[in-house]
Amino acid sequence: MPNLDQTHDRSLRSWIESANEPDCDFPIQNLPLGVFRRRGSSDPPGIGVAIGQSIFDVPGAVQANLLAGISPETACALCAPSLNQFMSQGRESCSTARQSISHLLQADTPTLRDNAELRERMVVSRADAELLIPVQIGDYTDFYASIHHARNIGSMFRPDNPLLPNYKHLPVGYHGRASSIVISGTAIRRPYGQAKADDAQLPTFGPSKLLDYELEMGFFVGPGNGLGHRIAMREAPEHIFGMVIVNDWSARDIQKWEYQPLGPFNAKNFATTISPWVVTLDALEPYRVADAARGEGSGGDPPLREYLKPTDDMGYDITVEVYLTSQLMRDRELEPMLISRGNFTEMYWTIAQLLVHHTASGCNLRPGDLLASGTVSGRTEDSRGCLMERTWRGQNPIQLPDGSNRKFLQDGDEVIIRAYCHKDGAARIGFGDCRGVILPAG
Ligand code: CA
């Protein structure tokens, strides 16, 4: 059962009016963390909390002694230029800070509401802010946790044997590249690479022709584990700080030629985009559900090794959507087109299992490491999380409202991924946008 407290109360309202709009991603029940600076200023970057159309300046509030109940260590961590130090402190300090910030922003708390000077200092319009990568990401790992995605991709290459024998026993992953992780809104340069047509004798080298997105959810590691130590399943929630949307840009032609025997390399290392606001596990608590996709004994699932057995519900009910807009659509002011809609509960492995399996060897995870789920694909055609699956390798192109069609991404295309949680009895919360425009190869 979810552990809910006063911060989740659906009836809570903020004195920041834009947070009370019905479809707002950032109501007072969400309070996701990011790092920002005032646009055009030379201010050092600082931690902020998204609230409605505004950002609450956290170090400003710490310096004015407005955050009741937080420890001196937490106060210090909240004044850092990235979230790593705060992430290292674990769930309890995160929950305390959440309660304190929630109280300050509630409609019936006068401290800031009735003090124009303080409010001016601590509430910044999102339009006036530049959002930065919120975490110094030391390491990035990408998994393959959707069985529908694995089956679809597998069946294109191995029609008789789509799912490899290990799939239902361990979460398959690979070590990704942290240096090329960029914040939503960063343009993506079409990569160069090697590709080889099946009937060609030699590979070619040039701009990728089969550029794709992958809709994923990622999570940041909290305190983490020492080298040689494992994280047990029951400890996993303490080590997961919060989640973001991830777009694992992928060059399919490069991938096809290079991936054997060691997995993807240049096909994926040129860029990965994340959404700017980290939605904490506390905020997601009303949406924590049974991990429904995998059930021992059902659907032919084999028994799990003991270390991967769930000790609590760790599924998350998150709706995920991909939109596409071409340069021509933007020129004609056409709305972005919905390409797919799925749900994170369809994943075969939970984020807790990804984390625990990563440390099973004694590999140390550090605060701020990013672990991504792999493409989130559901059972149906319209819930497939990449173009490779959505157009079935280009066999079923998507018709865009500008009259063109898409097998893979063209220069000028913008991919917009959105994610949100909603259900009766809880406040709707969202992740904001994760977007990027494709630039021609340089
Ligand atoms: Ca991926």
C-alpha cells in the first residue's frame, strides 16, 4: 500500500495560482527538483522546485531560514549547484524537505504569500529561468525492461526466436555514456557512423539515415552502495531518489552494423536527452502499484532467483506519450502529432529490480548515477515507444498532418515526450516535457 501523508492531499492548494490549474504538471503535490539560473544573469546555478508556472528558489529559502525541520547537512546540500549531495542523503531528508517546502507554498501559509519582498526573491517565473542538467551524472546505464519492446525488436531480427533465453531471468542492460546526456530543449546533431547494407560488400561512412528516438523513463540513484556491496530488494526504495523522462536517441543503421558482439556503441553515444525536473519517489507514492507485467507462475514466467524477488509493490502508474512535429508543421502552426501512448506499468522489470541487479556483482552505484528503463512499449501498436517498432522498420510509415510521412526522423523534426500520472482520488502530477530537434549532420 502507498505511504501517503499530508503532502499528497488532493485538496491542497498553493498561493501560486498557476499550480492550481487542473492539467498542471506541477501542482503542490508534485514539487519536483531541478537546477536553474535566472535567464541572462551570471548567478551561479541553484536548486529549484517547479510549482505551477514558477520555480521556487530553494537556496534562497534556506538562506532566509524558512525551511523548518531540515538538518544543517540538508540545508548545505540544498545550496549546492547540483542535486548529487542532496540525493546522497536518502529518503528521510528528502521527505523532510518536501514537507517543509509544501508547507511554505500552501495557500494558507502566510510567510511568503503575504511578503512581497521575500516572494520576489524566491519565486521565479519559469519563462525567466534557464534550466540546467540537475545532476552531475557519473555513470549512466540503460536497460531493456519492456518485454513487448524486446519481443518486437527480437522478432525483426530473429522471427523464430524473438526473446533470448536470459530475458525472463535477469534485466538486460548495457553501460551507456554520461558525457553526452543533455537537458530537454538541446538540439540533436544527426550523427555520422558506419553502416552496411545487407547486399553491400563494404560499409559506408556518413550521416545516419535511420535516426530514431526511444521513449524511456530513468531514475537517479540516491545514497548508493560501496564497491563490493550489494543492495537488497527491501533496501531498493531508499536508494532511488526520483525519476525523469529519457530519450535514448538511436541510429538504427549504425546500431545494426556495430552491435555484435558487445552491444550498442556509436549508435547511442552521441546524445541522450532527459527532462529537467526530477519527480521524487515521494511524489510518485500515490501512483505506486503492483508490478503487474511479471508474475511468477503466470504467463509462463519462470521463478526468480531469490535476490530479484519483489518485497513490495514497485510498479509505477505513469502514462507516457510521444509527439512529433516537423519543421513544416511548426511553420504552418500545426499542433504536434501524437505518435504513441503507453504506460510504465507494462514494464517486465521494476526499477527496484534494475537497481538491485546492477549491484548484484558488487558494482558500486553512486549518488546521481542515472539508470534508464529501456524503451517503454506496450502490447498495442499505438503504445510502441520508438519508430523502429511503431513503423515496423519503416514498413508502415506514419502520415504527418503536413502531408509527409515518416519511417525515421528527418532533419528539423522535433520529438516531444510527455509523462504524467492521474487517477481518481489523487492529484494529477506530471514530468513536463523532454524534447529535442534534429539538426542536419555537421
Ligand atoms: Ca534504450
